[in-house]
Amino acid sequence: MASVSTPHFVIFPFMSQGHTIPLLNLARLLRHRHISFAIFTIPANSASIRDSLTNTGISIINLPFTEKLNSMSLFLSIANATKQMQPHFEQAIESLQSVSCIISDGFLTWTQQSAAKLGIPRLVFYGMSNYATTMSEIVVRERPHAKVSSDDEPFPVPDFPWLKLTRNDFEPPFSQVKPEGPLFEFVLEQYLALAWCVGPLCLAAEPLVSQTPQKQPWVQWLDTKVAKRESVLYVAFGSQADMSPEQLREIALGLEQAKVNFLWVLRSKGSEFWEGFEERVKDRGIIVKEWVDQLEILQHESINGFLSHCGWNSVVESISVGVPILALPLMAEQHLNARMLVEEIGIGLRLMPSNGSVRGFVKLEEVEKVARELMEGERGVAVRMKVKEVRKAACAAMKEGGSSSSMLNLLINEFGGPHP
Ligand code: UDP
């Protein structure tokens, strides 16, 4: 356990990257305001959290837990297994004495019981957009999707007359007309408390600490594109999405035929089987197999589009640097995020499967056509202009006096003092 100096806030992220990164950004915002906090985590994540919060004096408290979330198929059993940490969590908080508020991930539902037991307020961190949260809540409450006869038939959304969704825009349990079972119960537990809107938290991010003074080779490659006044499509599908080898290959061929420049972060195996691919695209495209500083890449002058799975962090990161999105949602609430950014706010284009559904195989011709449209076409110009506008609004919200910054100050006033 690291040394602890009277932390007021306890921050406890769920162990996946997509849930940890935004809460570390929230921790940075608290640090800017001189508010003390302790971060609770598990041994496997402790070192990377310490590295990413470079300042000294951060309290990081490890709770014993050995499972690792590498695949979404294990999600529910791992989320439930986190309950094993409960006695250690409570003991550690009691030893801190001065905790005035616990901010923990919505997936760590049992921290609500701990907070109640210890008499400390708890705020749930819920890393989804308000759009996806609202739509999911409406389908559970009002069941508009009970009236259609197939998963791809559009239904109107109560209170949002301009919107049409399909069951396929949702994952179970939301796609089910009569949701039940362990996953549904897990989701219901999380909905108990939602309120304070703060963000986009990525605007508080700091660059990753590099092991070497030189720029990473892929950043140097991007620099060469700037020198030639060429723009690049950034391609990345988050930290845990599984895509079939056939779909990955189809995307590769589509990008090749679109003749756009691209930088693709692809840690999964596969590209080595696309015979001659890297050689054929070598002047235009590179594949990076390492963990990258995604924000650094998105901020690079050469990047003019982001082919993304629409994980919420990736979406807000793209918005906060003014880069339009080419949406290819895969799982979780990503289909709703794609609807929102393409149909509601107009900051991206979407790759559609060839089967007429929002889920299915996307063919190379679609990748070729829409990637080119985003990078060179008129619709690309329109969404690029719009995303710059949205970026301004996001930055204004996070500046002192902006809505998000003021909301965070209110939250600190409400929960940052000693609890009775
Ligand atoms: N990320 C990164 N480098 C990588 C891959 C991902 O920095 O090589 C970060 C990305 O910037 C984002 C997070 O990991 O903050 C992924 O979260 P997102 O919600 O986009 O997707 P998820 O991984 O949860 O599906």
C-alpha cells in the first residue's frame, strides 16, 4: 500500500482500459483543484496507473484480485467475481478515515452496499453517453421494440419523434422484449444512481510517458505525411473488441482499394496472413501492433478521420480534437453511439453491413467507398466542419466557468468535505 495523505475522494475504476482511462482523467481534474484522493485498483493495473499519473504523492491502494478482463465473453463472471474484494475494500476505507465520497464504476455494484454501510456517499461512474443511457432506459421502461416483428424493423422512440431504432441497435438485455436473467439484474442494479455530468474527461489527459526521447516510429511516419501535405485515416477498434479475421481482412482490402493513407492499430493476429498486403500499401499505410497513445495520434496534424468501433472513449477523444469518425460499431452500446454521431449530430459517416441490418458483415466495397468519401468527398467536408464546432463546445464546457467545470466544482462542494 502506498503512503496515504488524508484522501477525501476514493476513486475505484473497473479494471478494463476503457473504464480506467476516464476515471484517471477525473483524478487529474481533482488534482488541478488540489483535492486529495486515493485510487483503488488491483495489482495487475497498479503500475500502469502509477505511470500514467506522473505526479508523486498519489495514493494507490491495491485490493487482492487476480482475474483479468481480456475478453468480453468473461465480462459477467468477472464483474460478479469483483465482489470478493468487498471486505478488503471496506477495511481499506476504514483505515483511511477521512473519506468523504466514493466514486466507483457502475460495474462495481457492491460498492454501493459498502458505501451505505460506512455512511459515505457514493457516486457511480457511468462511462456511457447520455444518448445511449437514455435509449437503453426507454426500451426497458416502455418497450417500443415489442411492436415490431423483426430485429431490423425500425420502431419509433417515445418522446423522440425524429428517432427510429431497431432491436439490433441494442445488445442483450436491452434488445430483449422481456429482459430477464443475471445480466439484466446486473444492469438494473447499476441504474440506481445517476446524476452529475462531467466531461469530456479526455480533455484532462496528459501524454503517456515515453521510455525514449525519440518520437515513436509511427509518429515519425505521420510527420512525413504532414511534410507531403497528405492526410491520414486513423484506424483502431479499442482495447477489447473481437473482430473476425474475415472482417479484418475485408477492411484491409477496402482501405487498400480506397487508396487513402492509414495508420491502423491492430494488436490481434491476422495481418501476417494477408499475403503481400503490407508490401502493396507500404507508401500509404502502416500497421502498428503496440499499445499507442491514441490521443497523441488523434491530435497529430496529419489525422483527418478515425475509423472507429465507437467505444465511448474513442468517440469523445475524436470529438475533443475535432476529427470526424467513420463508424463501425461492434458491441455493447456502440451501435447507439454510431446512430448518435452519424444521425443526431452529424460528425461522422457509417460503414453499413450488406445485409440491410445494423449488424453484419461489412464488404470491402463499402469500406472503399465510404472511407474515400470521408477523406476526400463532400460529406467528409460537412462532418469535418461539424465536428470542429462540437469540439469548441466540448472545450468550452471543460474550461473554467464552463458547464462541466462548474458541475465538477458543485460536486466537490457537495461531496468533498468530511462526512458527518
Ligand atoms: N487506447 C489507447 N491505445 C491503444 C488502444 C486504446 O490509448 O492502443 C485507449 C483509447 O484512447 C481509449 C481507450 O483505450 O481511451 C479505449 O476505450 P473505448 O471506450 O474507445 O473502447 P473499449 O476499449 O472500451 O472498447
